Amino acid sequence: MSVQRIGVPLTAPHSFEKPDWLDTILKGDCVAALEKLPKHSVDMVFADPPYNLQLGGDLHRPDQSRVDACDDHWDQFDSFDAYDAFTRAWLLAVKRVLKPDGSIWVIGSYHNIFRVGAILQDLGYWILNDVVWLKSNPMPNFRGKRFTNAHETMIWAVPRKDAKYTFNYEALKTFNDDLQMRSDWHLPLCTGSERLKDEDGRKVHPTQKPESLLYRVLLSSTNPGDVVLDPFFGTGTTGAVARKLGRHFVGVEREQDYIDAARARIDALSPANDDALEITLGKRAAPRVPFGNLIEAGLIAPGTKLTCARGRHQATVRADGSLVSGDHRGSIHKVGALVQGQEACNGWTFWHTEDGGLLTPIDNMRQIIRSGLPTSGR
Amino acid sequence: MSVQRIGVPLTAPHSFEKPDWLDTILKGDCVAALEKLPKHSVDMVFADPPYNLQLGGDLHRPDQSRVDACDDHWDQFDSFDAYDAFTRAWLLAVKRVLKPDGSIWVIGSYHNIFRVGAILQDLGYWILNDVVWLKSNPMPNFRGKRFTNAHETMIWAVPRKDAKYTFNYEALKTFNDDLQMRSDWHLPLCTGSERLKDEDGRKVHPTQKPESLLYRVLLSSTNPGDVVLDPFFGTGTTGAVARKLGRHFVGVEREQDYIDAARARIDALSPANDDALEITLGKRAAPRVPFGNLIEAGLIAPGTKLTCARGRHQATVRADGSLVSGDHRGSIHKVGALVQGQEACNGWTFWHTEDGGLLTPIDNMRQIIRSGLPTSGR
DNA sequence: TATATAGTTGAATCAGTCT
DNA sequence: TAGACTGATTCAACTATAT
């Protein structure tokens, strides 16, 4: 994978000086700072605005340790109206500096993304896709009160319906093993050595995004030499990936601590170093197929009897994918272990369905699900 | 572990006739039809509203065959304002008939889901999760101008912030091979024999949802016997799955063709038997057993020494079920917290009895009480 | 040095009942 | 209604320490 170099040829027909704001971080409120940029001067915008989380008291893990919540002042808003006004203001300011054929990405969670999306549409932006970032290692739901919040949503939009935006279809397809890139991206959180820490080992920013995410965003919707604006620059992930990919950046950030960290981070990079790119490529794994999927898919009905290969043990399937065998209840693995008096058991190969005397391991049905073939329905 | 029965016994203390609208499809506009239902009469709502698709002209595949897009007249709105007014109206009508502790699911795509989500919040609904349905076999993006649109978004919400909603956490966890269920659901489209076709082999409804999706929705947020409302009933996937899972349904639909198809589809079904509908319940569903009961039952004697799992902390049981450890006195939970210097502690899992070097959590004795096994008495 | 075990952590709108 | 009390609840990945 090769990368083109930055740089505008000095002899280009419309040559111009490199603007002084290019590859810098503007300090201040984003709406005010964006007034310093010329109209239609950036090719793409990546924005990670405050999510307006409305957290209650402290949350503790089952081991009693306290969750380090994002409770920073910049994430606090008095009401939805206040958040909407804020959102409308910065999206308008962005629209002025964005080129007519540029595009914008905004990331958010269910706390804010619906408001952002509706306001984007109200302001005349045209949504191209929503892309979901599926986290391979999200924080669990410790109290068991909801589904694990395992994704965030990105909206990709253009400032007008008929914009001729950049989309590197072939590059993305190659990147994705020659399959069209889908709207679901499986990537891990920003942890480990990539996560910026201060001298005391504390994270510098509560919500630093992984470079792998920005890598895909910039690769898909910008060209080398393009200018990428991030109005909520934070610790500069957008700038770091832009530099690695040979794109220009301009950031806006209010907090001096974040600016310092971002500046140091980006200055340490040399542009378009292929080696540096390697680490940004995320892992991708095939999704697991839990036993419950077979029931949903109609491959196994609640009430079905399962047996082991020798017919010694029997169990009945319940609606939630649990098995019952005598007094034993639980997952296919747990009940398989219990009926055998063993510590562990692979339920997929242990349990079988019977059809006319023919025993078939339930693992075979999992293969049907994985293959994507249509199932019979129930 | 018991299961509620379908239907209300006529002799029950607060007996009432089965409402005439139960398990029926109301024909007409959804706001008008919902006025026929009593206030706070449904436990859960699943809504698949029109998507407000704005397709400019026909879409063709590379081989020039026309894509059968969703261009039915019910899916056309003149503007975002019109769509918002429509959305506000039906979400308000739904809020009247939904029980205060019920919940609502709404499914949509990027065309409409941001407006729906923002209006839900504006109307005072409290979002619990957004759940993404990842399609294992989505329609490719034929023009290669965007990412393959491979998912739809569902919003799960309650009508007020402090609602005590139904969430079958343990059942879903069992369903998912003993891992808590996440907000990303990988499920195939509705195809094959499940997809309703007319005599000419054309699909009856353009956006028929897979039963697997509804199966998971109903399993997670309803109990057997609950009433599920679908204000955009279409060809009745919600009703079909509700019947299979021993839930009641009520649907609203404008098109007679859809009503006929849905009615025939549901009438052909018989509900699963009660045993198969039984689901895995968590500890919260079990009756409370005070620590003193173990003493009354003779499972533990006053004066017994308890220790933590590592033997670091010790305490003595007193006749009233309180513990003493140094200067600390109080319940198993309070003393457990005090000796560790923590705010809270689950005494049931913290304290252990010792027998020949073997440590056993006192929670095991609680299991004996709950199981109803005979104890030694006093 | 390699492997095993223990500890830490991540954008989180995270309890229910009785007095 | 506010406060006290009971007691339920976690997954993947990385880091530090121990063997």
C-alpha cells in the first residue's frame, strides 16, 4: 500500500502560498475560530462533538471499582434546546468553510446523534451513509439493565444534494478483501500504547478515538493533499492520521492541555511513512454465532429435543436458547457439562438433533447461518 | 421459576372480558385507530414507520434491470416538516396507550431515524439503547458511490425516565452463549419461504422484516401474556412472532391487502407451549431470603466464624443474623463493606464458611433455602 | 526468557424495596 | 418523600507481577 506525498507544486496554474492556518491548531471556541478560515477552504470535516451524556451518580463495577466517567464541563448542556442551538451554530459555521463538493463526518452516540442528524438535514446537508463503528471491546453494562452499548454512529454527509464528493470506492474495496466496504466497521477501542497518557499514567483525553477509525474515514473520502478540518480537535487523532496519510489538517480546540498533547503528537510524526500506517489497520474478526440465532432463524423450534451422540443424554430447547435436562438449566455448554458431570463441554458438538434416526450435531446448523443461506423461517 | 399463562382467567379477582381489540388488526390511519384503544393498555410497541425515502428517479442495476425500490404512495412525504408532524402525531398517540412502565421500539434507516429519535426525546421518551441490525446479506451499492447500506437502526425507549421497564437480561445472556447481549445484532434479511409472495410471485410488502428480529425484540422486552402494539402492522411479522411467543398483539394498518395477508399468516399459527416459553430468570426474580433464615433453618449456628475468600477478614455470626468483626456490627453486607473500607458489599458472596479448609460462600446456603430442600431444622 | 496469574480499564444517560 | 437497607452485576484487551 503506497501513499502519495503532500505538497502543492509551486508551478501549479493556480499556485498560492500555503495559508498560515494550514496544519495548525486554532485555539478557541469553534464557531469563532472558524470565522478565521476562508469560505470553501476545506475538503472534508471530521467532527467528534460533545455527546451531552446525562449521567446520574457514580457507577461501580461488580468488583466495586468506580467507572471513570466522562463528566468534563465541556460535555454539559442545560437542555436539548441548548444542545440543539450549539449544534446548529457549529454546523452552520462548518458549512461556510466546507467546499461545495466536500463532505462531513460526525460521530456520536444515541445521546446526541439523532439531534445532530436531524439538524444536518434541516440545514440542507444531504446524508450519504450512516456508518456504525462496532467496538470489539466495549465497556460492559455492569448492572445488567440494558444491552451492552457496543457501537457509535457516524453520519457521512455533503453540504448539498448534488455534490460531487470524493469516494475512493476501489481503494476501500481493496482494503476490504475485494468486497464492497459496508456501513458497519468492526474496530477496537483506542487503548494500549496508542492511548495518550500524562506523567501520572492518566488518560489525557476521556474520549480519544482510535486511529484505525480515522484512517478509514480519510482513506474513503479524501485525496492526498486535501485539507481536513476537525472542529473538536481534542488530542489530535484526526491531525495525526491526516499527516500519516499525506493530507493537510486544521484543528480547533478550546483546552490548552489537549492542544499541547496534540501538537507534540503530530510533530513527532513524519508524513506518509508506510510503516506508521501499518499500526492503524484494525483487526477484523468473523462474528460469533450464538445458539440463540438458530432459534431466531427457525432452524430449531422451542421445545425441540436434543440428544448426545450416543443418545444417553437428552435436553429440551427453550425460547431463550437455554436447555433443560432434568434439574439442569442453562446454555448448551453448561447443560452439556452438567449432564456429563464434567467441568466444561462444547455444546455445539455435544448436542444433536434427530431426524428419522439420523443424528446431526447442532454445529451443522451454525454453518448454515454463517453461509448466509436463507433459512426456512418458522 | 414460574411462567405466566396466556389469557386472563374469567374467575380472577379482577376479572375482565378479553378486550375485543386484542389479537386483531384495526384498519385505518394509525392516529385515528389508536383512539379506540384505552389509555395505558399495551405493554410494548414495535413500530416500523414509513422511511421517508427520497429516491430521485429509478435506480438500475449494472445489468439495467430496475431495482424494485420502495416507492409506494404511503412512503412519500413532501418535506421534513410534514414527516416530523406525522411522526410527532403517532408517537403522541402511542404514548397515550402505552403503559407507564412499557417500552417502545422504532426501526428506521438514516433517511428517517434521526428525526424519529430527536422527536422521541422531545416528547419526553427516554432512550435506553439504540440497537443496530446488521444485515448479513444486504443489497450491494450498485453504483459504487457509497458504502453498502448494511444496517438499520432500532431505538428502544421508555415513555418516562424512571420507568421500570421489562428487560429479560438473563434470558438474553443465555441466548448469547452466556455473554451479555450487545447493541449490534447480526441477522439475515427476510428472504426465502418466510417472505410473503402473491400469486405472481411478487413480494406482498416491500419492507417485510425478518421474524428473527422481532423474536429477539419480544424476548428481551416483553413477558408471556403481554400486549404488543404495532401501529404499522404491514404483513404482520410482529403479530406472527407475538403469537408464537405467547404474547398478545394489536395491529393498525391502512392497506386491505396487507391486512388480508397478515390475518391469514397469523391464523395459521399456534402458540408455542408454555414450557418452551419459560425463560431463564436472574436472581432478582427469586424471592428474598434474609440471612436470619439460614440461622432459623439450622444451616448456620450463632457463633459461627465467617471469613472472606482469602481469609483476610473474619466475623462472627450472632443470634439475630448480624455479624461482629472487631468494632464493626451489622448486617452481612454492612460488615462486609466496613472491614474492606468500601461503600458497599454483597455479603452473600463475600462471606464464606470454612469446613476442613474448604471455603464455601454463604450464598450456597441461600440456594438450599430457595430450592425448598429439607434443612436440618433446629 | 517464556508462561501464568492478577490487576486495570473503556463516551454509561446502569436498583429496588421498605421505613 | 427522603433516607436506610438489601444485594445484584462485567467483557475484551492490555499491563504488571510472579513463577
